Amino acid sequence: MSQITDILAKAQSQIGYKEDPTTGYNKYNKDYYGYDCDYAWCVVFVWWVFKECGLPNLFYGGKKTASCGTLFKYYQACAQTVTTKVPQPGDLVEFTFNGVQHCHIGICESFDGTYVTTIDGNTSDSSASDGGQVLRRKRHKNYIYGVIRPAYALELKPQTTTAEPDRIWQYLMKHINNAFGVAGLMGNMQAESAFIANNLQNSYNKKWGIDDYQYTEEVDAGTRSFIGGGYGLCQWTSSGRKQGLYDYCKSQNASVGNIDAQLDWLMIELNKSYKSVLNVLKNATSVKEASDKVLTGFERPKDQSEANKQRRADKGQAIYDKYAGGEVWYTVKKGDTLTKIANMFNTTVDMLVQLNNISNPNLIYPGQRLRIK
């Protein structure tokens, strides 16, 4: 589990605890001060949660304080406060009541944009603070004085170990919006990696005696170089392109083998360094056209023979047949006419008019999507 998950789980496990109704004594103060006392304990409760989770250094630098104001000033000096006052799970939320600052503190469980839900020590259903219980409380954002975000160790978005062609198709259609182009790209991707994001080039598995999962774990941990061997959905190979993938994944707090990060990086590359390839993908009128462009202009394997082009185009065509359902669509470009489009796809103007319910065959416009069949 992540550190935030641990903190929330420990706080949630205390919901319902009540201090002694006669003396005000409670276990949190006993642990903090070393003796029974009835001092206010909302901050002490937070200290206790972090201590019990084995994360004392994330609370006030490993020291002790029972003061909301002192705690907030410490985190402010550490640049660990959120100026927008928009809390996330695991954040510490300080509240202001009746114009008094630093009145109370709770651990954020959720925020819906209007109300923040926290787990608080020393509260009750009827009081803002000093209520003697541990409860889940929901308050309007107007009561938030400030938000503290401790320096939690962020958990990496994990590597993806299985083929997920459905997910890839949906992502690429959203960004490329041309079934021919997406299928042509995916046919190459299938040939390169079988759609498995943590796929290391097979010859390097044998050369280094390591499987895909362990290799990815070691790269993520910084104990193995990412240079050498093709890797990922597109089998990125050159040191520059692999370094770009690595840096992007780190910026997203993701494993180098995470499918979402790799797809994002793919689109970044296409938009920045392979614009001519992307242009073909968006405007291709056949899977073969798109597939050939990806092979020669993006993947660039040693084998660029016609036979290999056809093998990859065949894979792409099978993908197209599966996901596009036999329908063919075309996006109108400047200068297009129905006659020109009909000739391009070996159909008739009358068929295009019928399929697209066109009232005026002489009026089409750039960006308009037409069904071809």
C-alpha cells in the first residue's frame, strides 16, 4: 500500500474512539505526553497516526507539537502548504471557525470541490473542535484555513504486463481519429511488442538472463541502465528516444513499463518529431498506406522489405476489421468534392449522398466526416 493509503487506513480504524467522559483522558495524549491529561488533542491525534504508520518524520520533521499554528508555520516554511486550499486525500486540513485561525485539524479523506471530508481527533457531531471523539466530518470549503501536504513518497504507476489492444485502440482513436491510421500503427505495434508495454527485446532477455518484469523493476529503481535493447509498445531502441521515454515516465511518476505513460509519450513523439507520420495516420485512406509509413518513417526496422511491409499491413488490416466493424469513414479536406472522394474510394456520389443524408451534393466542408461504406 502507499503511504497515503496507510495513513487513511490507520485514521479510519480509530473512528468511534471517545475520550473518558469524566476526566477527558485519552490514549493519544497518554502516548504523546507519557501521562494521562485532558489537553486538546486534534493535532496529537494526527501525530499518533503518523507514528503508528511508521512515518513520524513526515509529521513536523519527526518532532512533536500539539499546536495547529506551529504545525502550519513549519510546513509553510518547508513549502509543503497548498496555496489553492484544494485538498487531496492524505493532506492535513486546518480549519478556521468564527474568525479564529488554526482552530482545528483533520486528515483529508476526500474533497468534491465544495465539501471536504476529514477524519478528525477531538471532535463531535455537534462541535467544530474539542469534542472528545474521533469522527469522519464533512465541512464546507469556506471553513478551510489552510492545507498541508506532507512529503509522501509517491507510488509509481505500475508497469503493464499484459496485452491490452482494446485500450490502445480507444486511446489512439481519440487522438488520431482515423481507423485506417490507428490500425496501421497498431499492426506495427503488434509486430514489435505484441501490445505488451513492459516488453524487452527478446534477444536482450537472453543476453542479460532477465525477464521483462525484473528488467523493468530494476530500471525503475535506478539499478539498471535503460540503454540497450528495444523496449515497450513501440520497441524504442535508440538511446535518445529511450531517454525521452524514461524522463517522461519519471515526470508522470510512472514505471517505464506503464501503458498510459507510453501511449502519451508516443503521441508526444508523433506531434513533435514525426509530424509527417502523424499526418499520414490522420489522413490515410487505407491500412496499408498508414502501415507502410509507420514502418519506414517511425519504427524503421532493419527489414523494410515489401514482404515485411505486407506482413505488418496484414496485421493492421485484421485489427481494422475487428474494431472498425467494416465501416469506412473519411474526413473532408480543403479542395475535396464528392466526385473526387467517390473516385478515391471507387464508389459513387449517389452512394455517398445516401449514406450521409446529404441534401446538397455541392456543399461539403473541411473537417466533415463522411461514411464511405
